[in-house]
Amino acid sequence: MGGLEREIITYLWAVTSPVTPAEVHQAVAPDLAYTTVMTVLSRLWNKGLLARDPKGRGFAYAPVRSEAEHRAGQIKSMLTSSGNREAVLSSFAESLSAKDAERLRRLLDQLGDGDDA
């Protein structure tokens, strides 16, 4: 994802409802051409990252997935494409702060609890 794409999707994750290209343009890149913002929104839609619904004579855009779901998908994709998943997971685990490691332990324990039910 390019820089402007990242800025736009970050903005869309922060708002609570679909927004028009004009709203995105004003909030994210008022110094750029309106058509540039429209092009980036169309590209994100073509990549399957945004949904768009008719609004007036144009469209309103919203993310297909939350930021957390998107980031989790990126991690899963990296693991899938790795030749050594265990090494990647080990390196990741070693890089976590004690607080994040504890959060991950709690989440994994919760997932494990669901398997026993």
C-alpha cells in the first residue's frame, strides 16, 4: 500500500460511517487534486479493501474490514508465505514486550478454553 492509500484507509478506519470522496479529500489531502483522491479510493475498492455504496451521483466508501482484522490478515499472510512458520512465530514472540506477551497468552488461553467446551 502506498503512502496516500495508507493515509486514506487509516482515516476510513477512524470514521464511523461511509464517506464520500469529497469528505476524504477535505480530511486527508486537501492540498492534492480531488481526482487523485478519487483514483486512490477506486484503487482501494478494486483491491477489495473498501466497499462502496451509491450516494447522490457518486459513491460513499467504507472499509470492508476493521483495522484489527486487516492487520491480522497481513500477519496470517506472512506466516502462510513463510518457509518456516515456527521461526517466524518464535521471532515475533521474542520481540514482544512483557505486557504484549501476557496479552497474547491470555488470548491464546481464551481460544483454548473454547476448544474444551
